[in-house]
Amino acid sequence: MKMYLNIIFFIFLCSCGKSFDSSLVGDISEHVASNSSIDRTIGDPSNGGVLYSMHCASCHNSDGSGIGQLGDSIYGPNIQGSNDSDILNAVEMGYGDMQPFPAEVLSIDDIEDIASIFDSFL
């Protein structure tokens, strides 16, 4: 997928008459959703609990129930029952007020670890 996006980006830059700067391609492709998928059944719940506490619980509560309105415009929704695809997309692309987490912060393995604790929310 990234190779495909890099080619499109290269063609776009060439068609605009601008010089190609390969360092820009990496930056842009990092913000495009991957074609990856996750499987919560192979995640490590122990690490997932630590990562969830660090990156998620402040808005989504320790049990995923959400903490509601966090100010004038920020809302921490209930995420109980979220499926693997929703979790991956929210983490990689952001959702509503939620900013995306780059792969340097949460890898696919980290996201699987976090997803592995979601069943304990129910």
C-alpha cells in the first residue's frame, strides 16, 4: 500500500512541476491508514493493560465506558464492544476528537495487545 501511495505522490509532484523530495513521502504515508488488520486473540493482555492505561484510559476510562464530556469540545466515548477494525482505524487515523497514534508510539503489536483487553470490558 505504501509503495502504491509513494508512486501516486511521485506522479502528483511531477505533474505539478515540483522537484521530488523522497523525505516527504515517508511523512505523508505514515498518516494513511494501513491495510493491516489486528487479531485481539493473539495480543498480550498484560502489556495491553499497561498501554491502555498510558494512552487510552484518560479519555475512555479504565473499563472502556468513556468519561463523557472533557471540556467544551472534547468527548471521551464508550468504546466497550469495539471490534478489531474499529480499534485499528481509531488508533491509526484518529476519530472525532481523538488524534492518531503514529506507529512509533503504538505498533500493530501494541494495538493487538490493547485490543486483547477489550473483551474484559464486557
